Amino acid sequence: MAVEWSEGHVAAGSEELQLAKAGQLPQLVSQRLQELRATEERLQSRRHERASRVSARHKVLTESCLELQQLLEQHKLAVRVEAERVTVDHLHTQCRAMLGKME
């Protein structure tokens, strides 16, 4: 004989049906509740671990990004200095050429 629960579960010959017949359904409910709480705790723990890993990765990426920005600024400065040096060298060469023509 099959007993169908309102959730659609069939409990024919199952532990649940036997416990219900023996009047121990409250113990079963308590046991299932403990199992669900244990599962919830494991899920919370995994969620916390995952959040910690994501946070650590975010920190590394942020630091790397800042490092790259600093390197880019240093490179921009070096390029500007080199461009000024080339300009000064070019002007110096032109001045010497003009002085050479005047002599």
C-alpha cells in the first residue's frame, strides 16, 4: 500500500512510513531538520570560502592594476623626457649648422 504525501512523495515501505506508524514522526522531523541545518552550515562555509577567495583575487588584481598604472605613468614620463632630449639635440644641431654657415 502506498501513502502519498501532499508534496507528491510516495512513502511506501519507507523509513518515514514506519516511523509514522510507530508514532516517531517528530523524531524523524527533528533528524531531517538537523540534517538540513548541517547542509546549510556546509553551504554557508563554502560560500564564505568562495567569498574569501574572490576577495583575495580582487585584492591581487587591484594591486596589479595600480602597479601597471604606475609603470604606464613612468613610461609616459620617460617618453616625454626622451622627446625633449631629441628636440634639444635637434635644435642644437640646427644652431651649430647655422653658426657653421656664418663662419
